[in-house]
Amino acid sequence: MNVAAIKRREDIYKILPNAMQKFHWRKAEYKLFLVIKNHRMEWLLPVSDALKKEMKPILKCWGIPDSNLKVINEDIARNLQLID
């Protein structure tokens, strides 16, 4: 969550563009992607499971469901238009 956008730092909040000031940061949905270059499809699930296990406390703290943490390869990232 953006510290300035939730008004914890008024000095920074004041210089944000209007759209960022009005954005409902607490309602934002976060999706996290780990893109691994040259990674085979069959390797994705074990890495994803291990990462979710390690990140569980952080995801919980931020209110991010573990289903929003994805481990993907370049092909999937390209299909999702995350990379060129």
C-alpha cells in the first residue's frame, strides 16, 4: 500500500497526481508474478508451492490471497502481455 496515498505522509500526498490521491488503495487487488526465464512448464508448480509457503506471512500481512502469487515462465508472461 502506498504510504503517501493513505495520507501517512502529507508532504508526499500533496504532490501526487489527482488520480492517485482519489484511488482507493485499500480496495486494490494485488497480483504478484515471478517470471523465470527458460523455465519449463513442469517446473512451475514445485517452485510456486515453495514460494507460496515462504511468502505466506507476507501475503497474509498484506491481505493477498496466495492464489494471486504466480510463478510463470517467459511464454506465459508474454501471453499475459507482461513482457514483450
